[in-house]
Amino acid sequence: MKILITIQGNFVAPRFDMVSEVLIASTDGQKLTEKPRTILISRPSADELCSFITKEDIAIVVCGGIEERHYKYLCWTKKKVFDAVIGPYAEALQLVLENRLTSGTILPGAVGIEG
């Protein structure tokens, strides 16, 4: 199973439609099966990111803010979407692996983040 996290620096990116970098992690459901890889997106586009997610057979998407139509599209294509996640992407990934992440989670490492 593959997990995609939209990232900006060390954090979950605040906007799905403005993402220029993603992290993809492969897991057996409980632990990583290989080192996560970072992919740079050539130009921010929510539509192209949705196509990429489908093409790469991503099962779980972790992101910050996402427009409703993109959220619905990803759910329609059977992707599990955790949106409105704020904080360090490493913490978000760990919670996904532990099956404890929920949409709207503000991670402990998010303390002191200024937008």
C-alpha cells in the first residue's frame, strides 16, 4: 500500500492545489517496506496531482486544505483522504502507520507554526 503526503519543508503542505513536493511511502500496513521518496512536482495543479495519485496507485492521501471537488474525486476513486492535517509530515506518517491519524489532526510538532 502506498501513502502520499503533500509536503512543504518538513510539514504537511497547507494547500493541496499549491503543492510542489510530495512524499510517497510504501507500507505493508504496519511498517514501511522501503525508504520514503520525495518527488518534486513541476507545477502546482490539483487536477494533475489527482491524476498522479491515481496513476501511482496511492491508497492513502494526507494533506492540508483541499477543495471539495478534489476530495470527492479521490474518495470516489477509493482513496482514503486525511485532510486538514497540520504539522510535521514525519509525525503524520507515523500516525498513519499506527492507524491513528484522523482528518483535522493538529500534530504536536505544529506548536509555534506561523502562517
